[in-house]
Amino acid sequence: NLYQQATQISVEYGTDFLASNRMPAIRTNLNILSHLNNTRIMFIEPEGKVLLDTGYTGKASKEDCLYEVEDFDYGSLNGEHSHLGNFFGLFNENMLSVYSPITSDFSIVGYVVINLPESVLTDRVYQTFNTNYLTLAISMILSLSMLILYFVYIHAPINELTKATIEYGKGNLSYRIQSKHNDEIGRLAASLDYMAQELNEMDKFQQKFLSNISHDFRSPLTSIKGYVQAMLDGTIPPELQEKYLKIIAYESERLEKLTRSLLALNDLDIKKRLMHMHRFDINATLRTTAATFEGSCGQRNIQLVLYLTGKELFVLADMEQIQQVIYNLLDNALKFSNNNSSIILETTEKNGKVFVSVKDHGVGIPKEKLSKIWERFYKLDASRGKDRLGTGLGLSIVKEIINAHGQNINVISTVGVGTEFIFTLEKAK
């Protein structure tokens, strides 16, 4: 704006620049303009002679000029038309000085210079941006931001938690909490969601557990009841009763084995039973347990082979439970082994751990079923096994015992080749 004003003054009064008789009128007009805008307007020649200065109150130093500005050099602006400073030492404060050339016959004969004090410029800025209004605007923005943050990070998540607890109270444990925040409320929502998932899985497991228990108890009981009733009412003649009594004994053995397995699982609850950890020889335990299967293996011409590291190999574990693990793995291996094959028991020691392996040469386990064999009551196709007394709890018991010891168990199996179970134990010092 100052540059446009200087240019307009140059155009309007430039033709009268050198006419001394016109200078008083020009001075009067520019004094009024300077007073209105708080500026100081000057006419200055290229050599630094000041011919008009609306802010000068002294006497003229010469007849044709008011005073001279030393070291005045328009070329020092390097093509700019304004600069901030004390105008070559003329003023005691910084001025914003704006230049507009005065031309005559295609040559510069002088300059119109409008000086605005920096303090006036600063005051105008403060007037434009009123502090109170600015503070009010900032406060409103902050308040709105806090309100938005409250609804996004507090109100909405709490509403979601409230809705979730109502759904869980109704028994809808499959309801999922939609929370993506990583703050305290987000972590609480994640914990509550995890708890609901676990409870839901536990509820499903309980239903499946009861269903499997009912089925596995009902089948032998139905057989026993049916044959006993048939004997009592004479449907089965006396000469055939021995045959059906053997079937009743067979089904009774199934019930006994199932009951033992359930009791074993109940005892394996760590909260109900303490571990009896002590030092014992795992090689001796393997020999003793394997001896109990010699009769069953002999009937099917299955050879038990033991590859044991050293004469003695001591581990730190609950001996009774580890015997149960070896028994269940041997029983499982015998069940799925082919006749005229072998079962290999092996112990090795590495890095303070003892590795126990039970390997059969039987039907094997399909790859897609490997992850399911640890589930309670899970059974492979019954046609694969020679022993139909399986409860589906043997490997589940094995897994529970090994986990209770803080150890690992893995399985490697190939269909038609065989299966190998390998578990670890802590080597005794």
C-alpha cells in the first residue's frame, strides 16, 4: 500500500518537482496525508538533497533544499523498493522506507520516499489481531478439541464396555469388543474381550466334554443293560450266557478305564495337586514300564527295542506321573502298530535336558489331525486301531503332565510309516 501511494504521489506531483512556486501547495497536501497515515513523506534528489519533508520543522540549510542526507544511495537497495532501517542514519528509530522514482525525459530526477515508523506498524498489527479475540478463539478451539477427544477416547469406549458387559450378563460370550485404542481403557477392553473368549471356549469345551462323557458312558452301559436283561428274561439261553458275560466284562473294562482316565485328569489339576519332584533313573523306569507290555506285544509279535543312554540316566521329575506318560505313549504305540513290527524306546541327553522317544512302525497320523490329538476325547478313525477300548484321554493326560513339569512334547508322524513322540525332562544334577 505504501508503494502504491508513493507511486501515485510521484505521478501526480512529479511534473512540479522542480517548480519552487508549486512546492508550498504540494507540502500542504502531503502534510495532511502524512498526518492521516502517521507517515513521513520526503522528496529527495539522487545526490541526497531533501527538497520536501513533511516531518521536518527546522529551517532550510540552503535556498533550494531543506538538508542533505549523507551517503544516500538508492542503488544500495539492489533493485528493491523498500528497506527497514534508520534511513542512512537520519532517524533514531527503525523506519519502513518505501521508494518511488520521479522521472523526467526518461531519466530519474528524484525519489518520493514514504517512511513509516516500525512502532506504528507493530501497533497496527496488534490492533488487527486483537489479543482478546485471539485468546477466545484459541480457548474455543481447545475446548472443542477436548470435547472431541473425550467422546472418541473415553465416552465411546466406556459405552462399548457397558454394552459388552450387558451382553456377557445375558450369556452372549461370543460378543466381541470393538476397541482399537492403546490406552488404559483400550487395554481394559482387550482384557475383558480376552476373558470373554476364554469363558466362551471353556463353555464350549464343557458342553463338548459332557457330550463325550455321556456318549462314552452310555454305549457300554446300554450293552451291559441289554445283555443282562436278555439273560434275566430268558432271551439268551444258558448255553450262550458265557459268551455274553465276556462281552459284559469287556464293556465293564471300558467303563473302568474311562473312569480311571477322568480321575487322572482331575488329579492333574495343578491347583489341586502338588508335584512330587525328586531324582530317579529314567532308564530304569522305561525298562520297568516296557516289561508290563511284553505279553501284549508277544501276542502280536511286536518287538520292544530299548536304546538307552548309559546304564543310568537320572532326571528331576514326578516319577509316578512320568510312568503314566510312558505307559500312555506305549499303549498308544501298541494300539496303532502293525503286527510283526517294533516299538523303539530311546533316551538321549543334550544341554542339560533328557529326551525320551517312543517310536512305532504303524499306521501313522494324517498331517491335518496332528494338532487335534492332544484334545480330550479326540479319537482317530477307530478302524485304524486294534484296541477298541480307547477313551480319547490318553494323549491329553500326557500333555497335561508334561506341561505341569514345564517341559515340551512333540510328535512326528508319517501315514503308513509310523509315529514318534519325543518329550523332554530336566536332567538331575
